[in-house]
Amino acid sequence: MPLMKYTPAKGLVQQTGEGSPNMFHTLAPSDTATVAVAGATLAIPVTHAVVNKTTGGAEALTLANGKPGQVLQIILAGDGGDGTLTPATKTGFATIVFADVGDKATLYYVNDTVGWIILGLSGKAAPPAHT
């Protein structure tokens, strides 16, 4: 695997050498599980790698800081209204709006200064909007 590094100026870049020391945190078994989050629960958990969220109306979703190297995938599993996600610390975006079932965001937590960055957005009709 090529050696990767995140810089605020260039994002994720490849360096000379191999490996990715300290890039991805070590996953515990509970980290790789999927968790379902019901409508009216506004905090997206950072305790699992995959979160299936159901909205119960228009919701202002929050995301706490993670662990350096953490990858988190949030999927809209049930659509009761738009869910607008605002992470506590982020770089490159302010919010992500989950509007349709199947909307998905893959986020990477760099550190407590940079916070969450977007690795990818996808959806059945279109990717989730972000600002």
C-alpha cells in the first residue's frame, strides 16, 4: 500500500515509500458493526464504522469528533424528512444533507484540528448535497 498523508492544502496525497502508519485507527470488533439510528436521535454515533440513519422529519444531525484515522459511513436507511449533518470539527465542507433513502457519506477523521473530511458521497438519485 502506498504511504499516504493528509495535508490541509492538498488533501490526501501519496508519499514515497510504502505503508500507512497512523493513517487508519485499529478497528475493534464493535467498530466494524452496523448500527441503526432511529428518527429523533440527532447525534450520529462514532462507535461504529457504518451508521444506518432513519429520519423522523427534518432533523439537525450532529457528529462528534472521532479518532484520528477513523472512517465512518453514514447511510440514510429511512426517509422521514431531510437530515442535515453538521460535524463538530470539519474541513472542506460545512454540512451534508441526506434527502433520499440510499444517500451515503463516507467521512475520514484526520485529527482534532482538521476534523472530518469527505472521502465520498453517493446516492440513488444524486449524491447528498453538501456546503
